[in-house]
Amino acid sequence: MEGLTGSEIAGFVVGALLLGATVAAPRVDGFIASSQRRSLGMCKRCGDLRIVACPQCKGVGSVRKAGMLNLSMLDDLYESLGAEAKTDNLVPCTKCRSRGRLLCPECSKTR
Ligand SMILES: [Zn+2]
Ligand SMILES: [Zn+2]
């Protein structure tokens, strides 16, 4: 092993360990998280946060107004004119009342 200094070998070992940790971490993480949640009786859906992202607005709190095709064409026209057609076209999400999140259905069921 000529030309390999101690620090080079150490660096290689650390690199290999880091690589192994990086590959294994998500799996270990996922395993621990799910088994922890189960043993602690935590909610599978929200992890006991009691809130979940609104599926209707994807957590944004507002949705695009349902429009016809020519409306979206108008949007493009407004956009090219520099008007704020996009924000005009956003309406508060009715499902979450524009909060972007909902009470977890699993938790509100059991508690
Ligand atoms: Zn919503
Ligand atoms: Zn929950």
C-alpha cells in the first residue's frame, strides 16, 4: 500500500461509512418511524399532528376558480399584458376555509 497515507485511508473509511449510512438511513428511518408510531399509538395519517394538508388546495389555501377553456385563454392574455390574472383567479378554498390544512380525519374520529 505505497503512497497511501493514514489520513487517506481514514478518509476512505469515513467515505465508505457515510455512503453506507446514506443508503441505509431512509430505510432505517422509515422502519423506526412506523414502528415508533405504532408502539406510541400515534396516528398513522398525521403522526399526531392532528392536522393534514388539505387535499383540495394542496395546503395552499386557495384554489383556481373553475373556468372554461376560453377563460384560461383570457388568463394567458392578461398575463402577457402584465396583469395579475392569476391572483384574480384564485378563490379561497372552501374545504379548509383557506387555511390550507384540515383536522386529521383519523384523529377527529377517535378522539
Ligand atoms: Zn383547502
Ligand atoms: Zn391523525
